[in-house]
Amino acid sequence: MTTFSHFSPEHIGMLVLIAAAITIVLLLIRRGSVKSALRTALVLSAAALAGELVQDVLLIREGYSVPDILPLHLCNLGLFVNLLACLTRGKIRSYFAEVSLVLILPGSLGALLFPDWTYRPFWSPVSMLCFFTHTLIVLVPLIFLVMKEVKVSFKHFWYSYLFLAIVTPPVYLIDRKFGVDYLFLMYPTKDSPLEWIFSITGEKLYPAGLIALVTVMLLIVYLVFFIAGRTAKNKGSSLPE
């Protein structure tokens, strides 16, 4: 079976295509109303979930068992987070939209940059579906951002920890019971930054390393939004703080 490597010519080409597609969609979204943008976000969220279901059917036909294809990786959970953000309102929508933006989006970007499906041919249906769903998972929270339906604030730093505190324990139990590795809690994906964390911490301290990585990532994301907010205020704008 032909495989592909990280940042191979075809991978780089796909990343450029994804970046261009996201940019074009966001520029078009900004020209419309908030109502039409939210409708688009809902359609894209549903399309991402449909793509995930098609992918699962293909994997089952290849001989994978149900425990092997559960939607329990961070990006998979983002499918449901995005849908909840689209289908709710007020503070509940703000919560899910911010979790998607500061936690799910960086994770999905990481998956696009360091895909764990490189063991497959680049142009295989499963590989294309993986790129497709991860792109939409990145795009949806950006729609909420450009339409100012989410306001990132250091006061909400605990949002992601609450989400992870709820989903991580049952995922860990499933990992242990079925010998799987959802959320990469058991071991890192090959040739990714998680492998570097594992090499430093070792197996016993690997979960602590994951917590540290998430914390650093969140600090960086919130700092970026804080600086952007301060800069916007100085210019008399109203970008998220």
C-alpha cells in the first residue's frame, strides 16, 4: 500500500488548498448577515458529521470493529461541539463556540499538519474524508469569530478544562477496556509533537505532559486574542478581546 509523509508535496498542496478555501469562505461569509452565516455554519457542521459517518462505513467494510472507530478523538468531539454551538443560543452557544475556537480548532489544525492517516494512500477516500472533516471543524468556529458570535476572554480560561474534565474520564476508560487510544491518552501518534512530549515525560508522566501541553496551547491562544483585542481597541475597532 502506498503511503504519504508529513509535508510531502501532495500534503503541502492540500494544506495550501485548505487555507485558500477557508479564506474564500470567510470572506464570503462576512458579506452576508449573521443569520445566513449561522445557517451556513450549521450546514457545514452537518456535512462534517455526514463525512465522518461515511468514513466509518468505509472503515467497517475494511474490517474495523466499532470500538476502533468511535468519534472520541478531540477532532471528532468537535463535530458535536460545533453542532451544539449552532443549535443553541446565548451563553450556551458562547460556551461551545469558545471551546471549539480555542481547544478544538488548534487540535484540528494539528491533525491537518500532522495527520495520523499517513499510513494510507494520499488519494484514498478515507484520507480525503479526513482532510474534509478536519477542514470543516476548523472553519465553523472561525465563522462564529468573524461574525462576532463568540468573545474570547481570559475569564473563560476554565471553559476548556470543564469540557475536558467531563469527556476525558469516560474516554480513558474506553481506551483501557478496548485497547484503543482516543484523545491519544495512552500513547502519542507517530511523527507528531505528542511523540516529543512522550520522549520527555515517559509513559508514567505522559498524561501530565498532555495536561501541560494543553495548558501552554490555551495560554498561547488566549494571549493572541488578548493582544488582538488590545490592538483593536487602540485602533478604535471591536475585535474579540
